Amino acid sequence: MKKFKSLITLFFVSMLSLMLLTPANAARVYNPDTNKWENANERKTSGRRGSSIKKTIVSYETKQRPGTIIIETSERRLYLVLKNGKAMKYGVGVGREGFAWAGTNRISRKAEWPGWTPPAAMRKREPNLPAYMPGGIDNPLGARALYVGSTLYRLHGTTQPWTIGQAMSSGCIRLTNADITDLYDRVKVGAKIIVRR
């Protein structure tokens, strides 16, 4: 009996030691910029920080009606037109070279924690992309999405807040999850959106 207890104790001590020495399997997160799945814990400690661009109310003269979204791609800023010559100004990430666009459209749909189906052209360029990724904290579209007409473009959150203020996307407009949630609550389906280069 003593020998059996000693074997059981040795087994549990060995298992505990093994668990302490072996890192737990961390959640994997898809990074659309590098086209790779990354360890979520490593990404959080990689030295990258959130966006330093904070939303603010600014003076903004325009003939556009309140509720209109104006994106100044060259500034990497989004302006939501308010009343009395004011606008809420947000930092954004925009399309990288070759993926920037301009035009006028309407917000056709809004979604909370949207799922992501990469377009066929994107999957052709990046074959390792999943066919579909359900919405959630690790989804590249982030907390909210505003869909632009019948295009493939959207304004959405991001799991990579350090990309705000840069041109890194495949054409979509990125905001921090906090900012897209704020914008989502302020904007209605049908709102006009103007993107300038």
C-alpha cells in the first residue's frame, strides 16, 4: 500500500511539474496585416500600444447635414458632422497604397460584433485566410461595423489599435473598438458617407 501511495504521489508531482513548465495553449488570433495566426498573449506584450489619437469635438465648417460622415483619407481622420459648425473627430486607419478609394455613399447596415467573410479577391491574395470567422473579441472587424452601400467596404473596429493613423488596410476604414462603438451609437442606417483622398 505504501508503494502504491508513493507511485500516486510521484505521478501527481510529475504532472504538476510538467504543467508548470509547459506554457498553456494560448488563443490564436488572425492578423490580416501579416496574413498569419498569432498567439494573442504574445501580441499583447509585443510592445505595441493602443491608439494615441483620441476623439474630440472640433470646429468644422461644412454644408453637409448633421449625421454625415466625412473621411479625410490623407489626414487619417473621420469627421461626424454635428450641429452649429462642430464635428466629432476620430482617428482612423485607411487603405494602404493601391487600396485607397474615394466617393459618396450611404451607410446601408450596422452590426455588433460582426462575423467576417473575407472577399474572394482577398482570399486569392492571401490563401491562408479563413473562409469565415465568427464575430467576437479576436475578429479583425472588432466590436462594430458600419457597411458602406453595396460595396465590400465598411467602417469597423480593430484588434490592432496601433494601426490607427496609418494606411494598412485593404480599403476598409478602421477605428478603435471604443471609437467605432461611439460612432455606431451616433450614426443611423442611411447616413451619408463621403470619403476624400
